[in-house]
Amino acid sequence: MLNMGGPATVSETHDFLRNLFLDGDLIPLPFQSLIAPWIAKRRTPQIEQQYKDIGGGSPILRWSELQGEGMAALLDELHPATAPHKSYVAFRYARPLSEETARRMKEDGVKRAIAFSQYPQYSCSTTGSSLNDIYRKSRAGLFSGIDWSVIDRWGTHPGFVEAVAQNIESALGKFPEEQRGDAVVLFSAHSLPMSVVNRGDPYVLEVSATVSAVMNRLGHTNPYRLVWQSQVGPSAWMGPQTRDALKGLARLGKKRVVLVPIAFTSDHIETLYELDLEYGKEAHELGMEVHRAESLNGSPVFIRALADIVAQHLKEKDAGAPPTSVQMGLRCPGCSNVTCAQQKSFFARSGTL
């Protein structure tokens, strides 16, 4: 289960930020090995305070493990031919990093594994970065002897869509019935630099497809928009920013909003601090009533969806399907990342070097 992760304790914040800013797939920087540690050190006090404000660390590992255990238990029933199933978490920037996960898998004698992205929508900067990391670690011998396949995107899976829609309905239910239909459903996803978008990254398209599927499930009962959060640095990023959208809606007289994290599968700093504390406070000051749809966290519907996604993948593999999707094999038209090409070839060969 591949994800970016988050520091479980406040003291892990600096290492998390250093790892994040060193990742050229996520944040390309000039002289990255020199500049990234400096940025991490400079930002650490501010981000440490944010983790203190949400309870002393990120809950993403706890939720990932709970989701994985529930998924594996269901898989034993849904696809007994490959039972017993076991889930492992591999974070990109926080523990457990891929090195630790590789050690655990080796100790358990794992010979067959699925690299299952926990980003529902594909981006080279998220799923791509995690897959690049597994490829590099495999070249270093850490994941030797494993037959790999990949689940790289699943943003329109009916179970995922249903889980999100149910949480939106619960949030809409907090408004008086006579006001409910006027509430704006504001889907918020992590933004991307326009340089990444313009080279052909599919993320924006895939997030849009998720939003469309969710609104179809809801019957288009409410007006909605897709907005973007978590911009870093001065360069141009995908917009509008969530904060600016809330201000704009208030100016237009739209004071009732359901805020929906649409690219995150569990709570972490971008939901608990950025959406709940930061934007929530600003919206309140604007006279708005904002309710955030809960993250998927321990949703049984979502955990069942994860199991269904993997079970279908295994059945397709049994029927002779290739180890990766057709879409994963296509590089962005503007891609110049050599590792990306090597990684795609590696997984297309089931992890054979």
C-alpha cells in the first residue's frame, strides 16, 4: 500500500520534510541535494506546530494499517486461490519507508506482491514517485525475487465513489432540509505545479473523472466545483486554490459549503489542519457554514472497495492480463525522466531486472 505518509510524532517532522523536498519527482528543485535540506530545516518549526495542533502527529499510518488488515481479511474470502493475503505499508517520506517494508517482506518470504497505490488518481509526482522508489530499491537488491504487478489508479471504482458519496450525504444532512439543496459541494484535491500539468500528467483529468462519478451518484442534487489546495512555492500551480474559492463563494452569497477531500483516502495534515483548522476558521470569519465530509478512514464501504479492486486485479492476472494497466505504460508526452521509462519497463516485466 503505497502512499506519501506523515510523521507519526512531532519529532519525526524534520525527517519527513527532508525526504519530501529531496524527491525530484514531487518537487523538482535546482541543486536539490543542497537546497532541500535547507528548506526542510526552515519549515520544520511551522509544520511541527501544525502537527501539535492536530494531536501530535499524523494518523495516516494507523488508518492505512487498519484499511490494509480489513482488505486482506476480505481478500482471503474473495480470492482464496492466493490466500493468505497480507498487507504492507510503504510510505515515501515517513516511516515505514520502502527499505523497512522490503525487510519485513523478505523476513516473511514474500514472492508475489502487488504495488497498490493509495492515491486513487494517478500522478507522476505521487504514484509515479512511489513506483520509481520501488524500482530503485529493487535495483539495489532490497526487493529481490518478487513477482510484481501494479494497481496504479482506481478513481472511478464504484465502491470508492459510493464511500465518498455517503460521507457527502452525511455532511449535507447537517444543514436544515430547506437549505440543503443550496449548499455548494466543494471538492478539494492536492494541487500540482502547472509545469507538471503541462507536460501531460493525467492527475487533473482523473480527479475530474472522480468528481463527475460522485456527482452522478448523488444525482446532481447540489451545485459543485473542483478546487485545489496545498500550493508550495512561488511558481504557477493548478487553481483555483481552495482558500480563494471559499472567499469567492462568500462574496457571491453562497454561505453554505460541504468541503470534500477527494484525492485523500484517510485523514492527515491536509485534512485535519489545512481543511479543518485553517480554511474552516477563515470560512467562519466570512460568515459561512462549512461542514467537511469525513475522510474514508475506517469506512467499511471503502475497505470493501479496496478488497474488490485487488480481487478483480488478481482475477485478471489469473486470466492472463499483463502486470500493469494499459494507461500506466504511456509516459507523459513531455516526460524527460529516464527513471520513469525504466520503472515502467521494470513493472511491465513483473519486476524482472
